[in-house]
Amino acid sequence: DGACILAEALSANSLLKTLHLSSTRIGCKGCSRIAECLAQNTTLQKLYLDINNIEDAGCASLACMLGSNCSLVHLDLQMNNFGADGYRQLEQAVKSNTGLGHLGLSKSILSSKEVVESIQASTEANRARLEEHTEDEASVPVLQSESSN
């Protein structure tokens, strides 16, 4: 299975920052395997899994991965087939994840308005935290050694 081979490669990934797997028919099994391998990955920042027939079981694996992976800042799950259970699992994961700044969910089977708003609030808070962290890094003076002539 191609998703399983790709997942193994992701385990050892130290270069790839963006991965587009849109419309690749990975389904829940492939999604789960990729999520398992990304749990320890600190390099990948953007993952596109839209239009992949991911259901609640795949969301459970992604939610588990988000519990330990804070390097992923963008996750696209648009146009998949998960329902209220999947949304709730993602909601809980996003609340505890401090890195994810974007979770694309449009055109998926919608859950309750409260769950969607909770996910949006969490990702907005993460984006603000990430922007603040970036501004703090930019304001730190760079130390330069003086050269003697």
C-alpha cells in the first residue's frame, strides 16, 4: 500500500516541510498510518489530506498525532467524510495543540456550530501565539563579534 510506504519515509523525514496528498484515496487506513508516523516528526509543517474519504477513524488517528506533534501548523481536511465524532476528536486535539494555526474543514460533513467555533477559536489563538513568538524572535538583537584591525 502506497500510503504505508510513504508513512515509513515520513518517519525518517528531516527535510520535507509540505506534503500534498489531496485526492489520493488514502482513506482511513492510509491516514492512520501517516498520522502514526507524524506523531514524532518535527519537520513537516503543512499537510494536505483533502478529498481522501477520511472518516471518524482517520480523525481519531490525526487527533492522537496532534497530541504530540506541534510542528504541524497547517492541516487541510476539506471534503472528507467524517462526522460529529471526528469533529469532536479534532476539537479536543486542537485545544491542547499549541502549533496548529490552520485546520481546513470546509465542505466536510458539518458538526455542531459550537464544535466548529471551538476549533476556529483554538487555531486562531495558536496563530496569534505563533505570530507573537515570531515578533519576539525578530526583536532580539543579533550579537556580532568585534574584529580587531
